[in-house]
Amino acid sequence: MVQLRPRASRAPVSAEAMVDEGQPASEEEAEHGLLVGQPSSGAAAEPLEEDEEGDEESDEAPEELTFASAQAEAREEERRVRETVRRDKTLLKEKRKRREELFIEQKKRKLLPDTILEKLTTASQTNIKKSPGKVKEVNLQKKNEDCEKGNDSKKVKVQKVQSVSQNKSYLAVRLKDQDLRDARQQAAQAFIHNSLYGPGTNRTTVNKFLSLANKRLPVKRAAVQFLNNAWGIQKKQNAKRFKRRWMVRKMKTKK
Amino acid sequence: MGEFKVHRVRFFNYVPSAIRCVAYNNQSNRLAVSRTDGTVEIYNLSANYFQEKFFPGHESRATEALCWAEGQRLFSAGLNGEIIEYDLQALNIKYAMDAFGGPIWSMAASPSGSQLLVGCEDGSVKLFQITPDKIQFERNFDRQKSRILSLSWRPSGTHIAAGSIDYISVFDVKSGSTVHKMIVDRQYMGVSKRKCIVWGVAFLSDGTVISVDSAGKVQFWDSATGTLVKSHLIANADVQSIAVANQEDSFVVGTAEGTVFHFQLVPVTSNSGEKQWVRTKPFQHHTHDVRTVAHSPTSLISGGTDTHLVIRPLMEKVEVKNYDAALRKITFPHRRLISCSRKRQLLLFQFAHHLELWRLGSTVATGTVEAMCLLAVSADGNWLAASGTSAGVHVYNVKQLKLHCTVPAYNFPVTAMAVAPNTNNLVIAYSDQQVFEYSIPDKHYTDWSRTVQKHGFHHLWLQRDTPITHISFHPKRPMHILLHDAYMFCIIDKSLPLPNDKTLFYNPFPPTNESDVVQRRTAHAFKISKIYKPLLFMDLLDERTLVAVERPLDDIIAQLPPPIKKKKFGT
């Protein structure tokens, strides 16, 4: 059960409710700039204020406000609101400007210095003029190879960079290319290992191979490497550990 | 001679790497050998099979194919996708060009020597033009489905055979398109699950293509019709390499079991003109896979995973039947990999990627003579002798930093040099087993050297097949020279008379057993001992101590990869 506040009169309650609704509405209107001295809303606001004051001093007569003063007040209100809006806008603009400058600077830092970029662009132009033969090669390759078009463009890029860096001692390569290259090399090595030493091949150990002669001698001899010290390593380690613990326990119980 | 205490060192864990490719150059009679760790060695076959050039390698440059092109240019290609040209004068790599086809499996130079063909992982066959300073990509041939593992040019230069997995393609060079695609059976008259890899192809001028594959077959195909003519099953394991002679009347193949087979074109009957290919000789000189073979006009060359390089001269091709016609097996390096510091009793072992420094027992030594592969410094630091690939040994005066004199050029390369401590005589050993002594202050050969040259060396001395790799001297006895090769070490006593061909060269028994008269009659200047072998290094530490570094063959074999299983009756 909600206990309602004791109501002195109906009118003030409704006035308060109206006041709560009215104020946010007026603020919104002010922000959007629609309110330009609308006397009705201004007039609507006043009696509510009056009513509030009237609520506390219900016996006094309401204040007398002229239309001009009310209008002036309303205009002041609007001007203030407009000012705040303008200030906010300029602030936001400045913020955005600063952010943009920051981004530009960061991007500039990321790129190479201007000198090298200039060189690259001029070099690429002269390259294209100098070596039509190279371009022909690239075209032929493009025709003959079915896939890896990306590769061709990479080739061209790599060639260009190589020709630029003649006076400097570096070479620009993409890391993705290196991974691809390594993967292919690994695959090739795996292929040859499988075909020579993989399943299905008839391989034996060097020990067995050399001991074959010993087996066929008139007096048979042992294998070339007879002892296998790598046998049962885990078992031997476990036994060692157990022995150590057992000794310690024995010492303890003896005491 | 005296008695010595010997430090016998066997802990130098030297394991040579497997031989991957061999390439024979006919004009200069030289052999290029590449190994799995990327090193390339050049052997001069006419200079007593001496290794004259050496390119140290790296695993990333491991080669899969090696070939000579026109003008003595050497190219190699590997799984990193690059074609590398070697500079034989400067002993470095000229350049490495990426072929953009993925890992390269095979390479062949055209019969004219001006074009290079490369077979790649992605199935493409690329043609490169060899320009005076570089190579240039020309065009691609038709792309195949699987990797191209072997290539061969027709001697006329019009067609190419490419071996792949389960098939062989024949291309026409002018158009670049496939003429025939010949399917290879997976097993000899049977079915097998494993793919048949065509490890080698050879194209003869009459249009026959010979292929060797992983099922152990040698097959003859006719390239005009694209059909199989004859099939020989020669092994239970892969046949991995093939090489044809220039005259096309014989070829050699190598198998994974270590056997090398010689095929010859013989007439069917003694007077008929018709000829057929017959398997004539098997050779079992290897224990592991024979990955590469080459055919020179007079001999068969093979190399593989067991790291030996075997050169077998063919009896019917050799004119003079002397010691030169015997089998040569090159196992140990021809350069010195060990250095010894006498004062500090230290041994320095040179491996492919690192050095090891070991300390010997504790005795006092005198004098230090440091010698590097082709340099020799005198004990007092005044003279420096250097021999390079050009002829002649130059002697420089270190104090005045200028050339002092030049030993006259000799047509064989130098294998070892050293300067005697007191007399400043330069002792040089050449690859044909000749030893010269040159006096640096007097700028001419010494009298002893002239006498030796006039007299000539004993024939057993000249027939040794490993080169002398180190010379050193006794500090207190200037008449003694200590030198060694892989199977013996020898002390030359200049005061004793020289042996002629009839004297007993190797004295197996110690001289104390015989009477004085016999001793005086048989004593000669060359005192040889074969106790320590195989010797990698031997030096004099001080007056009473020697150090000998041996490398038993069994220790090397124990570290090789697994060989093919052989079934023997009764095991």
C-alpha cells in the first residue's frame, strides 16, 4: 500500500506534476532552438512558478509581472541557452580538429621519410620506361601461370625495390612471402624424407646392418653395439627414486 | 730417430656430410661435388684427384642439383628455390637468383651450354638464358600436375624429358608444350600402393629415354611414339641416379642399396650390326644410398649417403694399366682441420659450425710454428709463404712487407707447406707426392732437394693415394722432416742415403733385430710408420712427444642414417 502524501489541495499537486513535465520539455525545446520567445510557454511557466511559491505562502497575492520583463527574461534564457550550445559546438570542433592532427602525425611517423618515397616514385617511373622487357616477362608469366596472380604483383614489387636499393644495403621483403616459402620448403623436405625413409621403405639400423657380417662368421660374434643403454630409462629412474625414498624412511623409523 | 711418447687422440668427432650431387666437366677434367650441408668441393681429377677448391656451405643453401655450363661456370639449385652461381676465381658465391617456382628439384644445362632448365615443386619447367654476367628468365613450359624431379636434354637440343611422380613427360623445346606423357608402372608387373617416383631420366640422341625409378626398374622408352620398349628390374630398392657417357655407348646407375650398375651397348652377336643394352658390371663400394653418379670418358664416379666419393676407372677405357687404374675412394678431407699449439699444448678442431679447443697433458714445449691451409710462417717471424690458386708459391718478407721471391710454378697444386725453424727452408708437398725444399734466404732449391729430384722418389711413395696434409720439424734436429697423410706418417732424415726402387721401402720390423751391416745397407732416408691410421693429424709437441689424431671409419659409419635392409641367407 502506497501511502500518499497528505494533500492540502488538489491544484498544487497537479501544478507540481505539470512543473516536472514542463521543465524538461522547455529545456529540450531550448536546445533545439525552437523556442524563440514563445509567450505561451513563458506564460505557462510563470503561473506554475507562482503556484509553487503560492503553495508555501498560499495567502499572498501572486507577483505582478509585466509582459516586457517576462519577455526580456525569456530572451535572456534563450540567449544563454544559445551561447552554451555554441560553446559546446566549438569545443567539439576543436576536439575533433586536435584528434585529426594527432592521427595525421602518427600516420606520418609510420610511413618512411619523404626522401625515400620520392626516390621510389621517381625510380618506378624510370623503371617502367627503362625495361619494357621485364614487363614483357611479367606478362608472359601471367599468361602461362594459372594461379598466383598475387605472386606476380609481388614479383614486380620486389623487383622495383631491388633496383632502388642499389646504393643502400637493404632489401625490402614481405614477411608473408617468407612464411609461404618456408612452408613450401618444409613440405618438400617432408616429401623426400617420406619417400626415402618413410613407411613402406625397407630400412634397418646401422647396428643391424654392420652386425650382419658377424652373424655369418664361422664363429658367430655379438652385434657391433650389443648393449642398449637406452632401454627402460623410465623404469630405472623410478627404481632409483623409490630406493632413495625407502632409505630415508628406513633411517627415520630406525631413529 | 729416437723414441717418442705419443698422445693418441680419438675424440675428434668428425662426421663428414653425405654427398648429394656430382657434376663432371669434360673440358677441364674437374669434378664438382656438393654435400647435404651445402658445401661444394671441386676436385681436379688430373692432379691426382686433389680437392683444390672448397665453398663452405649452409643448410639453407642445401643443393638438389648441380651442373656446369659453358665457359666453366658452375650453377646449383636447391630447395630454397634459388639458383646460385659460384665464382671459381674468387671462391665465393656470385649471386643467388630466385626462380619463383617453389623449391627446385632438378636442373640441366643445354648441350650448347647457353641455356639452363629448372624443374620446380609446382610442376613448372622454367627456361633461363645464360648471359655473360647473370642468368635471365626466358619462358615457362607447360605446367605439370606434380613436382618435376629429373630433367634431361636431348643432345640435339630439340626435346626434353622430365621425370615426375608416376609419369614422364617429353616436351618440345621450341613450343614448350608436351609431346608425350608416358605413365610409369608402380611396380614391375604388379600393383603397389606407393607412388612410383622417377628419380632420373636420360635422353639419348636416337630418341630413347632411359628412366630410373623408386620401384627398382630401369626402363627404355621411345620418345617418338611414347611407348615402353624394355624394362629391367635391377634392385629391390630405389634406383636413384643415372649418368650417360658422352659417346652414348654406356651408362651407369646407382641404387639405394649401395650398388652401382654399369650398362653397355653391345652387339647382339659378334658380327651383327644390331646392338642392345646389357647390364654388365655391378660394383658394391657403398653401404648406403648412392644418390648421384657421373660418367667420365674413362671412369665411373659415384657418391652418396655414406660420404665416400668413389672413382672407378674402367679397365677397357684406360690406356696404360698402372696404378692409376685402381679404385679411388676419397673419404677423408684433403685439408687440415686440426691445428696444434705447441707451447700451450692445445688442439683446435675445426667443425662446420663451431670450433673446439682441447688441452693435452702437461709438458713443456718449445717454439711455435703456426701453419694455416695455404700459408706458412717461419719460426722467427721474418718470412711468410703463401700459395693460392695461381701457380707459384710467393714468399714475403714480413719485416719489410714486400715480396721476397717466388718458388717456380709447378703444374700440380700444393697440398702442404712449412718453414723449417733454424735453416728457414721452405718444404712444399704437391698433390703428385713430390716434395721440394727451397731455401728462402738463398732463393733457390737446396742441394738435398736437387739430389732427390734427380734420384726420383720410390715408386711406392708415388703410389700413395692420399695427399700429405701436414709437415713439421724437430726443433733440435734440423735434418729431420716429419710429414703425414691419411694412412702413414714419415720422418725424412736428410743425412741418410735415398732409397732406389729396389730397396725395401717400408721396414716392418724394428731395426734392432738385424745386424749392423744389414742395417747400414738397408737404412734409407724415409722412415715410415703405419701404426696410426686413419690419421687426420700428426705433429711434434716437444722433443719426446708426438700427438696423433685418428678417426676410425667405424665411428663415422655409426653416425650415418639408416641403410636399406639386406636379407642374407642364414640370418
